[in-house]
Amino acid sequence: MHTQIVHKPEITLTGISARTTNVEEAGPNGVIPGLWEQFSQVNLAEATGTSNPHLTYGLYTDYESDFTGAYTILIGHESGNDASHKENGFAHVAVPESNYMVFTTTKGPMEEVVPQAWTEIWQYFKDSLEKRTYTGDFELYDASKFDAAGVEVQIYISIK
């Protein structure tokens, strides 16, 4: 997996969200697959007037502790700071400005490469000099380059 460090300004995301844990997601009652299915049925970009509708974010935020505790996942798009569309029933989250370690997955089926990447990320940070901030991590999917059988995902991990 390829990595690099980048600095990103604050972004605001709008989407659908749920609260979960990695333990729940590893079992039969995980909510993330259903959230992705729900997201695919909602025309979020049209409903919220999002910026860059070809970019979809899988945001992990509001961590209880670290990757072993509860967190909120939001699947959505950049929405800017325009308050006019915030009364539509969708969740809105400001992701703070941060430095990020960006992990680029290998190409393959999404349901394989994303979980594999997260396993490698958790292992990487066990012995890394970089420390996670847990202020907002996200997967970035670019629909203009999307190939279900050969998806390549960038995963941004907020670091100190």
C-alpha cells in the first residue's frame, strides 16, 4: 500500500450516518454495509447541493476512544458551509483541518481491498512514529475513476 502525508483544510460533509464499533462490524450485525446500500438509494448530491458530487466520503468521526471504541460513520459528500440546505434530515459534520497520512489501497473489489487496508492501517500505527488524532478519518471514493471490480481507495488518517 502506498502512503504519503498531506495537509487538508476543514471540510464539511453531508450524508447519512450511524454509530457502530469495529467489533460490531466484524460480526453479522454490522451497520456499514446497510448504510452503503441506503446511500446508493438516496440522490444525496441533488438533495443537498453538494460540492464535487463525484467524490464520496466514508467518514469515521466522534471516536469514543480509539479504533477499538464506538465511532460515528457518515457516508456522503462535501457540502460547504452554506446553511441553506441543512434542514433536509441529513447529518452534517465539520472535519477539522489536519495533517493526514494517506493510504492508497491496491486495486480490487471494494469489499476486499477496504477491509484489508484498514487491517494494515491498524497494524501500521501500532509501531509508527506518527500518532493518530482520531478527529476524523475518511475513505475517499472518486466516481469518475470507479470500477467495482478494480476500485482504488484513498484512506486519510488524521495524525498529529
